[in-house]
Amino acid sequence: MPLLRITKNESASFRQGKDFKLFGGVQLRLALSFGAAFTLALAALAAVTFFGIPPLNFSGLYGLHIESAEKWMNFTTDLKVERLKYWIEESRRDLGLVVMNQDRVASIEGLCARFAAEIGREDRDKLLEAVHKDQDFTSLQRRLSELVNIHNEYSRLFIIEAASKVVIGSSDVSMIGKSYARNPDVEKALLSSGGYTSDVKASKNGAVLYLCGTFRRHSDEKAVGVLVAEINTDAVLRPLLDVGEALGESGETVLVNGDARILMSLKHPLADGSRPKPLEYTITAEAAQRAIRGDNGIIWAKDYRGVPVLASYRYVQVTPDLAWGMGVKCDQDEIFLPLRHDAKIFAVVGTLGAILIFGVAFWVAKTVTKPIKLIAEAARQVGEGDLTVRAPIVGDDELAVCAATFNAMVARVESGRDQLEELVLQRTKELRSANAELQKHRSQLEALVEERTKKLEEAQNQLIRQEKLAALGQLTAAVSHELRNPLGTIRTSCYTLNQKYGSGDGEASTIIRRIDRGITRCDGIITDLLDYSRIKAAERVPTDVDDLLELWATETPKPENVTVKTDLRLGEPVPLDRERFYRCFSNLFNNAIQSFGESGGTILVSSRRDGEHAVVEISDDGCGVPSDKIETVFEPLYSTKTFGVGLGLPIARQIVQQHDGELSMKSQLGKGTTVTVRIPLRTSNQEGHESSESTIPTSTATT
């Protein structure tokens, strides 16, 4: 209960007796003068910061924003020009590699000679029937279709015979027999020695670009045929040029030919709401017109919609005989959007600052003119029980003495209350300290129990693994000793039976081949067991991992319903045991192929560098592995198939770990599996101290 209290009537009488005026003459003039002065200074500072001082060459936020936008637009445009030139050069180089192969030139020349004999047929169906019966023409068709699948930018590939100008092979069967006798691009391609690139032309498939390469004999440089790649500009150039740089929602890249006709569709509709197709609209905007005249620069103008934009334009020399114009633009509304946002912030901050300045001015005036009101207010609050209130002491006059005496009286009353509160706080602190100590001991005990539990689990897992490895070693010893010799005897007997009864396609020959396959299968199982139980030291040599993966993808027989795609971008050698890693990748590939079953699927093989590691990923769209079985499949002797002993993935992981690498798996049931192999690009210092051979503990020696 408060020691001092003023009654409600006394407090009301005190407040009613106040004769102070809040807005007295001097107080109001001081507040308005100081508030106006500081507000004008704040407004001037904001204007200079935003618009700068032109005579002092200080541009402010507005000028800096414009300069930054122009630099970014020029940089983005140059980057897109380089990307376009690089893509065209790479595409021409790819075609050049195909047509420079002399074995392929000889094959094409032979096909042209045989095709010439069929050209005179008037019935095109009979011509196609004769061509389709030829195995070499069928192989050519398949190869061209594969190239189209590999190079997604090609809409179709076809080969034109040099003498008759007739299509002899194409990824599109309907083109075979089509004549290009009066096509000027074919004539230019035959005369060109380094390949030929046509301008964008209209076709039934839309606007297309033709890249041509000529098959020539090295002996006399005679042209045999022309390989033509048809590229849809809307499907290829737009994704190529609109990816990578952040141009905002309104940003767009426009590509035009020498007549200012668009080479790919526009991002925005025209002013009338229509969307023209490539080559069907001529842009009259100033940036496009300057670009086709051979100028390079940047301009603030209107685009094809009549909307104000910032546009950077370039004259792009695609080939010595072909040039295009490129414009990269962004709406001015979007460019100045951050600046407008900053202006709003300046306005809000300025308004709040002005309000704050006037408030402070009124507070200062009030403080200077009414010290008595503060003492009276303090007395009222003490009377209501707040003993922490103190009256301010200003100067050394009578009011200061009165305030000091009042403060001393309140301090004595507060001291008695503080002593009691201090005692309560001390007892509370002691209780909290005891509670904290108790909590500390509890945490230590829980941590100790958790540590001991973890050690027991690790010991149990280690004991289970050792028992498995010991069992595997015993199994390996028994299998290799007990089966290898009988299998050898059976194989020898099978060979003798094959010599005597295996000729022809009779039932005896079928049974003998079945026996031989069974022996080979058993021998493979024994080899897997021996390889897993006896690990030879890796003989590391610098190895091209991309070449190793490409070797498997191209030369290893695969089911016809399995497609292998590669994306190999590592590009540097890795120290590893080439033979063992070929085995590792073969096991991973075979596991992926087996996941498809009879339906078939696609395997994607990719490689790249990630810091100081080489990363290889093998993905399939097969049946997948349940998430709770991912680590189980790497345990030896675990298998979900009706054949094999489940050592393919354990051996693969064992080989990777021997090279200080990691092998991990991500899978989704019914959607596919991705296996990732990470290998260090540099060998560790401990490799020289590895033993030449390590063996899983066994109770019996292996053979």
C-alpha cells in the first residue's frame, strides 16, 4: 500500500488550478522557427541526394541509376551476341566433324552411285521401296535419326547427292527423293570449303535456318554430297537468347535479318493485339533499323509496340556473307520502378522527419518554459504510489531547491521498499542458481547415457558386419575350392560334346549351349565373390573418365529397347585404376538396365567437376528402389533378382571407396534411380602406404 497518497478531490483541484498555457506566445514562436528551419534543410538534402548537383558533376541517385541501367543493358547485349556466334560456330564445327570422316565420305559416295540408278523411276513409291530394301540406306536413315535425337536443336537432317541434287537420306523419310536442283543454298554449300550457313527462310515448319557441310574426297576435293541440318529458329534461338540474364518481366531480345524482318516470335503482342510469326513482320523501331545498318549502341526510344524502352542494339556478323541485327530492350517503366520506389521512401522518410522535427521543437519549447509543471506532475504520480518518479533539477534557483527537497523525501520512502525487494530478489537468485546446477547435472547424465548407447550400437553394428564378412569369406573359400574344379571338368566335357553333337540347330546343340551359359554364369558368380573378398591395391594412372564412359556407352552391347544419353563435361584426367573403374561403371550400367525389365527405358550418363572432385551421375527411369532399401542394396549377398548373388553394387562401392571416393544413390519408386560417384582429382598422401592386397577374414584359404 503506498505510503503517500493524495485524494481524488485534491488531485483534481491541483490539476484544475494549473494556469500554464500550452501554446503561449514564446513557446509557439520557438517551435515554429526551429521546425521550419530543420524541415527546409532536410528537404534540400533529399533533393541533392536524389537529383545531384550538375555544376559539381554529382549525378545523384537518378543519374547513377540511368548509368547503371545502360551499362547492364550493353553488357547483356554483348553476352547474347557472343552466345549466338558461339552456338552457330559450334553447330558448324559439329557438322564439319561429320563430313570430314573419309570412311563416311566413301560410304556416302557408294550410296550416291547406287541411288543414281533408281532416280529415273517415275513412281516415287517404288523408288522408296527400292531404297528401303537396301541395308546401307536403312543404316544411314537410322544414323541420321540418332543425330537428330542427340542434337535437340536439329529439327531434321538430310543428305543431298552432289550430282543430281536429290535427297538420298533423311531423318524425315518423306524427304527422300526430293530435288534441290534449283536451290541456290545447295550450290553455295557445294562451292564452300568450310561449311555454309543460310539466312533464315520460311518453310512449312516455320522459320528455319540451314547449316550445310560438304562431303569431299581428300584425293581430289570433289564434292560427293551435302549434309544439311534444318534448325527451327523459334524453337532454338529464342530459348538460347532469352535465358541467363535478368531483364525483368518486360525484357526481350529481338533478332532481325537484313530486311528488318523478325527471325523469331516476339514476346509481346503488337499495338493492335496481334502476334506475328517469324519473317512475317518488319520492325520499324529505331534500334532495329540502326542495327541492320551496321551500328552498335544504346538508345532511349520506343519499340515496336510504341512503348518507351531502353534498347541496346548490335550488328551481328554471323558469317562473312551473312549479318543480322540484334536488339535487347526493357520497358522504361520497369527500369525506373526501383527509382520510383526510392522516391516514395524519400517522401515518407521526409514527412516523418518533418513531423519528428516539429515534435522535438514543441517539446524543447515546452521544456524551457514550463519547469514547474514537471514538479507538479511528479508530485501527483508519487501521490498515486509511483516512488520511482523524480523531479528534474534545473539551475540553482528556488525551484531547483524545491525539486531537490522533494526528491530527497521520495528517496527515503523508496529506500525502505527497495531493501525489502532486494532481500526477495536475493532469495529468488539463490533458488534459480540451485535449479540451474540441478539442470546441469541432469544434462551431463543424459549426454553420458546417449554417448554410451551410441558406442554400444556402433559395437553391435561392427560385430554384425564382421560376422557377415567372415561368412562371406568362408563362402568364397568353399565356392572357389569346391566349384571351380568341377566347373572346369563340366566345361571340358561340354566342349567335347559340342565337338561331337553341337553342329547344327538340333536339340542337342541347344542343350549344350544352355549348359555353357550356365557354366559361364556360375563362373561369373565365383569371380564376383573372389573380387569382393580379395581387394587388390588400385594401380592409379591418369585416366580420361569421359572416354571411359563413352567407351561403354558406344561399344557395349545393350538391349534394343534401352537408350543411353551422355552429357560428359569433366574434360580432365583422374588418377584411378582404369580396369577396376570400367568394372565399377559396368556394374552400375547393368543394374540400371536390369531395372527396366522388358519395357526398356533411357539411361542418362553425365560427368562434371565439383571443386576438387570429379562427379559421375548415372540416371535411369526404371522401377526405382524403396527409400528404406537404398542402403540395403549395397550389402553383400542382398539381391531382389532371381539371378546373381547381389555383389554388383557392393563391388562398385568398394572400388570407389578404395579410390577415396563416395558412391551414393537417390531413388523414387516407379520413377527411377540416380547413382552418384564422387572421386578426388588428387590422390591422398596415404596412398603410398596402402598394402598391396587386403582380404576379408576367412576361416579357410581361398583358391
